[in-house]
Amino acid sequence: MTSSVPRLVIAAPSSGSGKTTVATGLMAAFASRGLAVSPHKVGPDYIDPGYHALATGRVGRNLDAYLCGAELIGPLFAHGARGCDLAVVEGVMGLYDGAAGEGELASTAHVAKLLRAPVVLVVDASSQSRSVAALVHGFASWDPEVRVAGVILNKVGSDRHEAMLREALDASGVPVLGVLRRAPQVDTPSRHLGLVPVAERRSEAEAAVAAMAAQVSDGCDLDALMALARSAGALPGAAWDAAGAVAPPTHDHPARPDGKRAPVVAVAGGEAFTFSYAEHTELLTAAGAEVVTFDPLRDEQLPEGTDGLVIGGGFPEVYAPELSANEPLRKAVAELAFGGAPVAAECAGLLYLARELDGRPMCGVIDAVARMHERLTLGYRDAVAVSDSVLTAAGTRMRGHEFHRTVVEPGAGAAPAWGVRAPERRVEGFVQRGVHASYLHTHWASEPGVARRFVERCLTS
């Protein structure tokens, strides 16, 4: 089986060059032409895919060769892009920047090669003229297996500036496929962990995406970009499938004493908990669960019949007063957890389960105190499960990612969740009763048995 979806990878020499503006604008511009556009993001970033989803009306999906393994990049891409007319993949950092100390692993260049996709380089031209040719030549020739097939010049100051840039690039062999002027209306606000998520500024985000689409439509040759996307070769291999991944299937369980067949797994959402990978819900569903979303900021009770709870990442530190004020839900979460129900919490979920966050009462499931910290903790992690839990058996190896400006004290319980390496060896997280709480973000597609095990525990707890 092969995938022949036309595709482009949008890359840049460095962060801050305008990848998100161009990628999101292209997605929205092509979608406005009536095309089904599949949005993707290289790396573990949860926030950009929210803007991609707004631009396309489809779920934004991540392609992370570190978290999932290089062998899953093609299948996960084909899964997300199934039935689409075009796929746009936004890169991460600079084109050749990957996992620290791991060479090209998880870089945009690595993913582009795995997808056999042409690369369009977005260059911030605001402070250069002829030098742009040397920069583009260097990126295009660095790795012969990476096909840098076009350039989009961003933050161009004037017609004269544009003419100078085009003249310099004439001899590079890399065509200019777009020129974008400086446009403050497409800017999106940032804070301590990057862009503010779409869920927190929906109307403003819609306006920003519309502005991105207009700017890209006016400044880029969409027909040439579509022709370039169609030049991508066929991608061999079958698309990833959640049902096949969690085999043996668990959705044919006999009826339980209470008459229910499918366990109800409540997944936290809303403005405070926006970080999640679409494949997690798909795996839980394929494993036999009925997945129901709830909002810890507004819902005073868990969904009816909740058997298990998943609380992913987000910004509880921003919403600590509101989360703390929702005492009925905090008590419901604590009652569920202390009753032994399976609870999986990552990063923001860990903070919510703590005794308090920045001095405000939280759920009190974990005997720990969380607070904001000036230091950013960021990076990939190699991890091994220290304790048997509702997610993994002790000894299970997974890869994860940390991204936070908070600390939890103590950092680990009597039964830690993970032993991690990178950079120092340490244990972290908490396993108690049915609770698995940790700072580590993981991608369950890399270890689908996590979803199967969690759902099975929901049936037996």
C-alpha cells in the first residue's frame, strides 16, 4: 500500500523566521480553494497544531521521530492525510536541528527525507540582501538527500529590497515561490511556553489565521507550490491504524455487572488543558473505551459513569484561581482517584493532582506542592518505567518530552513513575493506587499497549 498525497515541508534556517505564519497561511489559503488539507507539525509541539486545525478544519497531527521512532513517521502521516488533496508539514527550529546529541534524528530534514517530500525554505530577509543567496545555497547543498525546492522570503521591506533579493537568488537554482512583507496583524501573542493556544483566544486566533491566509495568498505562487507538492514521490507502506495497533482488541468485552460494555474514560479539555495528541483518543477508543471530554474550569462533576481519567498538558498555572475555585470537581477527582480508578496525568495533570499550585488548593491526590519557577525545563527524555502502573509494567522503555516552568516538591513519590536519563539520571513522578502522574509527555502510538492496559484497568478497577 502506498500514499501519494501531494505534500510540502515548510522549513527555515532558524526559529523565528516565520514558519508558523507561512505554514498556517498556506493551509488556510489552500483550504479556502476547497481543498482538503492535512496539517502536520514536526516535533512535540502541541500549540501550533491548534492553529493548523483552525486553518484546515482537520485535526493537527505531530510527526516526531524521537518520540515515535522513524519507522512510524510515514504510517502516521498517511493516517492523518488519508483522503486529502494536500498535506502541509510545518518544521521545527532550523531545518537541520534535531534531538540534542542525536545527529539528524527528529529534525525537519530527517522527517522530510522519511516523507520523501520537497522542502520550502522560509527565510527572514529583513536584515540581508545578497547574503540570502549564500544562506540558501548552504542549506540546499548541505544534505543532498534533502530537496530544498523553493524559497519564501519573509519580512521583505520594500520593492527595491525584493528586487535585490531576487537578483541574488537568480543563480542559486532555488526558485523564489513567495515574498511576504512585514505584517504585524498576523502576529500571535506568546508567553512563558510559546504561543497562546487557540482555545484561549478563539476569535482573535481566527482573525490571525485569516490574515495569514490573505498574506500568503497575495504573496505566494500557490499554483507553483501545489505543483511542487505533487512532485513528491509515492510513500510506501500502510497507514497507521489505531485498531490494529492495540490488537488484540478489547472492544468485545462481555457486559459488566452494571450493564455497561464500554468503560467511560474522561479526558480533560478546555482552556487549561489543551495539550494532547489525537492518536491517544483514537487508541483509547480502539481499545474499547467511550471517550468523553470535560472542562475542569467549568464542569463541577466528572462525566456520568467515569471509569478512568486522563489529564494531559496545558496551562493550569495560568488558571490556578479558577481551577481551585471549582471545589466540587476537585473533590470528584480526588474521590475517583482514592477509589482506585485509573488516572493518567501528564505535566499539567500532575500539577492539578498536587496538593496545591502556587499556594492554591488543587485536588490533593498527590502529596506534593507545585509552583512556578523561573527556569525552563525543556528536552527529550529516555525513560524506563520504575513501577508497575495502569499505563506500563515496570521495565517498559519509552521516550518522552519535558516542557514546563514549574517544579513539584517532592519530584517523585515512594513509587516513582519513571527513571529518566537526559541529562542527569533521576527518578520522577508518582504511582499510587490507580494513579500515574508525571511531568513526562509521551506519544502512545510508540507503545500502544499503554492504551490497552489503561482500558483493561478501567474494566477491572
